[in-house]
Amino acid sequence: MTPRPGFDAVLDAVRRAFADGAGTPAATEVRPLGPAEVRALLGDHVAIAVTDRTVLADLVPGKEITRAVALAADGGERGALVYTTRETGELPSAVAAAIEAATADLAGTVRRLRSEAVVLDALHSTGRKLTAQLDLDRIVQDATDAATKATGASFGAFFYNLVDEFGESYTLYTISGVPREAFSRFPMPRNTDVFAPTFDGIGTVRSPDITQDPRFGKNAPHHGMPEGHLPVCSYLAVPVVSPTSGEVLGGFFFGHPEPDRFTARHEYLAEGIAGYSAIALDNARLYERERTLATELSRSMLPVAPPIPGLDVLTRYLPAATGGKVGGDWFDVIRLPSGATAFVIGDVVGHGVTAATVMGQVRTAVRSYARLELPPSEVLRNVSELTAGLFGECFVTCFYAVHRPSDGTLVYANAGHLPAILVRPGEAVEQIGEALAQPLGVGSVFPERTTGFPVGGELVLYTDGLVESRRHTRDLTLGVEWLLAGIPGLLTAADPGTAWDKLIDELTRGRHDDDIAVIHVRHRGEDAP
């Protein structure tokens, strides 16, 4: 990096100051210094005389240095060592002292700026951590911990507002610095004169001794802090206000038993964290609203499997437990006029409310064509044309199978979905319908196949959320292998529902990042008259 003219001028002046007793200039040399060397030699100083022979020998090996001055520039990011091997007077030390005195204010400013930079970096780091999250519980606890630490409070609390499914508001809180039990026996704080500026979003309250505040102790029944409350002298409270709606989302409260512990800097940090917390809470609440809407929309469109003579049908639908990925999976069990039963499972490519809406329309279309008793290939062809015409680039995978009790067969077609699993009595687990055709909205021809489905047979249809996980870096092939390995245990289970719940938990490790839909059909045979 080319030195700035200001530093060049100082460097030249220092070099000219090197002279012998008669005032004759001495030859000097300059050795550049890196940031680590500047910190080691000068610390917070701008200029010093370097007299340690060992240090000089390390910096400039092989030379007998008689006098040297080290200079710092650009806030310590670079510097220079000016030295001579000639005999000189004590002027270098005087020069270093003069430079240090002349730049004392600048050095102090640099130190303050460095200190402020550390504070800002910590604040922005906290902000990035908070706003990158969508889990509300984690956001409020992390925010409380960060703000309590930043302010040096003995303890901190974050009281925040939520709205339940009926639109009713309620308040929860987190604690940092002390066990939650320290506050568990006290009621929620009321909107008293002390708390009102925070709960009403008016502004920050900072007091060196809140017990001396004229607003303190005015409200019954406690007239101050309730008995057994942790001692609070220094007090700092900051409202958390949504930057989009202006709604008061909650408030931070910090306490310390000693007076005058909270400074303007603590207030600044608490307000900064409160601002980031408001953004994070807005994001989390928006995400949760969309996720809830998509989940409820998906659930409202999913059927309850009707009773089917001779068949035991078990279904499962689990919306995504992580991320914004609810909405695209569905299943259906349709009793046809002929006495046959159609089993349908599918997955709209995409997630959220849009995917849930498309899913509802595709499910209705499949059900309508199925009731016309069209063959599986024709059902999928008609729905594919409809999907391409209505939803543009959207496409859907779907496995459609019809059990015909009259001849004990299963007729099926597959539009880009995962193969079904079929187990016949005394035979190995088999996958059927693999790679028969492209998804709905893309493909136009959907070949169908027929296979036997005798009494004692088992059929399993499922979506990819059961066997694939980006969160656990498990690929589809491995997930299917694990599922196939778990099928025999399901067949012998006394309670298939409990067995499926356990298998789903094992396959997903309890945190599935996509929807899961499952149909398990057991052919038990006709009931005895």
C-alpha cells in the first residue's frame, strides 16, 4: 500500500532529525512494519524510540543499530521503523516524544473509534444471528441473553406478546442471568407508571435508582417490588416495536442491585438489540402465519379414509416441521361406484400456500375423473392436461392405483412419483411402478400396469418427505433403503399405527423438513357374514 503524503512528511521529518553531536545529518534507513509488528512495538502509541537491542536484531538482522524510532499509521494497520547505524545524539527519543505529544488527541480518538468498532461489530453480529432465525422461542431467548450480557445487567427479561388461534392476545416472557424460578411466582407486570413507557412503546427508561423515581411505588398492592423480588436499583427498559406496523411487540427490562450501572452506551446497545429483535419477530410471525395457513389449508383438503370392505387402510399426514415447506403433499382414498377403491398419493412441486392451493385443485380433479371409472392411465392423462393448462410451469407427481376386489388385482399408473411398495404373502418386499412416466403437467402418456393383490397382501404409498432430508443430508436412495428395511416390522406389528409413528420418527430423526403423506393398505379379505 502506498503511504499517504501525511505519513511521508512525518517520516521525512524524523529521518532529518537523526544527526550527530555537531548537527551533521546521519544516514538512515526505513524498515516497513506490518499490523502485528506495529501492535507489538507501539501498542496504542503513535511513535516511540526503540532501544531494545534484541528487538532491533529481530527486526533488522545483521546490523548494529544505534538509534531507532518506530511510527504507526492508519490506526495501526501499518508503520515504519526509522534507524541508523551511525552515532547520533538523543534526538530520536525527543522526536518520538514530540510526535506522541502532538498526536495524543489523535491516538485517543483512534482508541475510541476502535472501541466503538468492537461494540458495533458485536451489535451487528447479534443482529445477523437474530434476523437469520424463524423459531420464535429461540429468537426471544437469544435476544434476552445478548441484551443482558451487552448491558452488564444482573438479570434481564423480555416480555413479548403473541396472538392465539382465536385472535386473543397473551404475554409470555424469557429470563436471562438468573433461573426462571426467580420470577415464576410473580404475576405478569401491569401497565403501571413505571412500565407504561415500555409497554406503550413511548421510549426507553434509564434510571440510576428506580426506587427514587417519582413514578415508583404508586400502585397497590405492592407499592413497589413484591416481597421476594430480586433487588433492583439500576433500571433500564426498552420497548420492542415492529418497524413495519408500529405495533408494540414487547419490552426488555434489565436490573442491577447497585446504583448507576447503566450508561448511555448500554442504552444504545439495548435499543439496537431491541430493533433487531423487532425485525426478527416480524419475520417469525409472518412465517408462522403463512405456515399455519398452508397447514390448515392442506389439512382441510385431506380426506378421512372411508371404511373399505375387506381392507384395512391406515393414513398419515405430517406437515413439514422445519422451514417454510408446508403444503404440497396429499393422499386420497376413493370408493368407486363399481365397488373398486382408488388409492392416490401425490406431491405438488413447490411449497407454501400456492402449493397447497394447487394441491387442492389437482386432488379435486383426480377425484372427479376417478368417479367416472376411467382407467388409471386416462385419469392421469386428463389431470395432466388440466394441470398444464391451469398452472403454467407447475407440475405434480402422482401415483394412482385401483384395487378391484372382483378379480383381486391392482391396476396402477405413476406420473413421476416414487414407486409403491407391495408385499404379497410369502414373497419378498417389492417396489412397483418405478419410472413409468413424467409428472402431471409435463407428461402426456401414462402407461398402466396390473398386478395381483391377494388376501394378506400389503400396499404402501408415500411421499418423498418420508425418505429424503436435506437437513440430515440423507439422499433419496438411502432413505428408500431404510424404509424398505423397516417394512417387515410393520407387517407383524400388533398396532400398525404406533409402528408407523415410530418408523416415521426413526426415518426423519424427529425433524422432517418436508411434508409426509402415507397410505398403508392391508388386504384382510372379506368379513365373515
